[in-house]
Amino acid sequence: MGPRTWAAIGNVLRISAVFGYLSGAVLGYKAIQLNQQGMAGDLVALTAGGAGVAIVIAVLLWNLKGPLIRGNLIARVLVGAYMLLWVVSTLGLGLIFIGIVYLFTGEPEAIDFYTKQREAKPHFKSPSGWRATGRVGPSGATLYSDAQRQENVGIFNSGVPVQVMDKRNGLARVVAATGEDGWIDVRTLTEGV
């Protein structure tokens, strides 16, 4: 079975989890009512325990989609056996529900296949002797490679601290703390940090 099939099965489990959350909430409310009515402590504890079990199972069902898509063998075997028992116990009618969910399930995103944490961005060092003398204004600034505005090489976001190195033709040559440099329109610059 492909990733889309496992994603559809994961969505079926998530739909089941919603009903688990609801039944847990109803059982919890019932336990509160029984306690307020002065019923036996065992009955209240049993009802509250049932609510807790329903919530735990719902959380597990909700979180199984990711491991199924990524190919976790244990999750796939357990869920496959569970789904087989469910389809057999519903005399095959469960396949209709799975098919409908499959129709509305798209291919999983590429990020769903990977479990690696994103690597932290490398720390940068400001250029030697760099000090902020201004900030890019609230509208941001287009970054040009030269003072004639011939080539657009990037964009500075608003509020970026910059050091003004030179001014010509209504443009200012600036260097950001990251080392990026270029020419921006003087009107987009707020000097005097």
C-alpha cells in the first residue's frame, strides 16, 4: 500500500479519535454528575477511569497518521490488524467508509516522510568593525547590486539594522549585520538608531 492509502487510514483513525474525545468528555461529565448525586465511590471511579481510557485511546489514534505514512512497521502491523478486524466485524461495510475517506485524502506532503529535526540556522558573525547606523523603514527595501539600480538582488525586511557606507543618486550603500550588502533607496532608510 502506498503513502496515500496509509494517509487515508490515518484519517479514518482521526475521525475515530474525534468520537473517542467526545465519549471521554461525556463519561467525564457523567462521573461528575454521579459524584454530585452522592453515588458509590466505586461507580464514580469506574466512570472517571473510563473517561480517562477513552481520552488516551483517542490521543493514540489521532497521532498514528504520521508513523503510518513514514512506514513504522509496528504501527502498520497493529493498525492493519485493527482495520482488518474492523472491516470483518462490520461485514465489509467499513471498506465503504475507508473508500470515501480515501477519495478525500491527497498525497502526503514530502515533509511527512521525514522525522529529522530541522537543523538550526548557523550563527553569523557581523563583519569586523560593523555597527548599526540606521534601520530599514517599515515598508522594507529593495536591494540593488549597484547605484544605477540595474540589478535587483534581494529585499531587506523592515526593521533590519544596517550600517550606511555611502550615498549616491538617492541610494545608500548599506551593510546588514548578516554581511549582506547593496544599495537601497534612501527614502526607505531610517538613520540614527
